[in-house]
Amino acid sequence: MRSPFRLLLCLCVVSLATASAGAQVPTPSKWGTRTSTRGLTVGPYATFGAAMTIGAPNSLKVEPRFAYRLGADATYPLTTGISATLGLGLDSRATEMYHYNQEELYEIARVNYFSITPGFAFRTFWLGLNMGIPAGGGRTLNLNEETDLDFDEESPLYNNPFLQAPFERDTAGLAFPLKPNFMLEPRIGARIPVMESESGWLGVDVSLGYTLNELFERSSDHPGDSDADYHMPSIHVGLSYKFGIPGTQHTD
């Protein structure tokens, strides 16, 4: 894995440990000291990270690519330590594939979803189920800028499974259709408040997930698709801001 992916994973572990420790700290009063956290809160979130498929197609390798989740979610306290949450938004993730060590020619497969994520927060510790309705996707074949396209049968690229000789210069940037499947993904993470006021609160969101199903269908035209594994774990880190909704606060 590349270093950014490892860094995100380490950040998730540290944040989850912080969340577990925070769960043991009693609240100052039954429903907290701020009006905004005693009732329904709603607001935007933006998280960014990385994703990748777990199994490479035959003769290919995979690398993580940029992933993001944008939208809005709501939180409502059920007890002093447990809250129900619901998130709605866009979930976009991708994976990179290339033939062995020939990284100068690579494919990016990206899938987009309308995400519905119900969950529960146990103080700062959070569990959710991410359900994704397909909203498009595609595969793009790319070449590094420094790649020399004038090669012959002795070149390693000549037998690259992405290519069919003779190589056409306009193959780079060529998009192939991709049909995403419905996504079902358990997610675990932490929602750590860093700033609170009477009108709302700002939090750091950290989460990771693993899809229970493969995210896109196999293609008979794609090299090695028959033995690939398109389950796609992901890691995200970001911010959210929740506005307190007047009239929804617990008073007892």
C-alpha cells in the first residue's frame, strides 16, 4: 500500500482508541451542558480517504485511489450515551489496476453511489450500515506522461493484457462502461466533537468500512475479470457540523 493509505489507517486506529476511552468519561449532566446536543442536530459532512479492491484480476496488481463521501446527516440522542444517526449523500470510490510492475499503463475503475447510512453513536464511538444506490461508474485506461508509445514486440508493454497490438495512440484516456452493483457496507468509526456552542457543534469524523458484496459486475472483455475480487474496503477522515434544531431538546 502507498503511505497515504497507511497514514489514514493509523489515524483511524488512534481515533477509535480515543473514542473507546471517551466512552468511559461520564457526562457533566444528564443531557449535556449545551442546548444543541440535547436534541436533534442536522448538518453537512465531508470526508476524504482511499479505497481499493481486495483481489487483483489475473496478472494485474491493485493500488488504492482517492475516495470521498459528501452529504448531510442527523443525530438524535436516545439516551445520555446513545444516539441514532442517519446520513444521506454521495459516496464515490475507486481502485487502480496495472499489469505487474508496468505502472506506466494503468486503469482506474470508479463507482458512484447515493448513500443512505443509518447508525448508532455510543458517545463518540459509531457503528453504521452504508447502503449505496448505484449512480454511475466507469473504467478509464491511462498512460503516464513519460511513457514512450513507440514500442515493438520486444517491449514489456507489447504483451500487456490491457492492450491489443498494434497499439493505438488514442487508447489512453479511453473510457469503458462499468455497471455498479447495489452496495451494502458495515462501517465503524468515531465522531469526536472538537467545538460546541449553543447553536451547534463541529466534529471530526473517522470511519472505515468493508463492502459485503462486489461493487461492480465483471466484464468478459476485461483482462482477468473472471478471477478478480471486487469487494472494496475504504477509509475516510473529515469534518461535520451539526446545527441544533429548536424544540427538539430533552429537558428532563
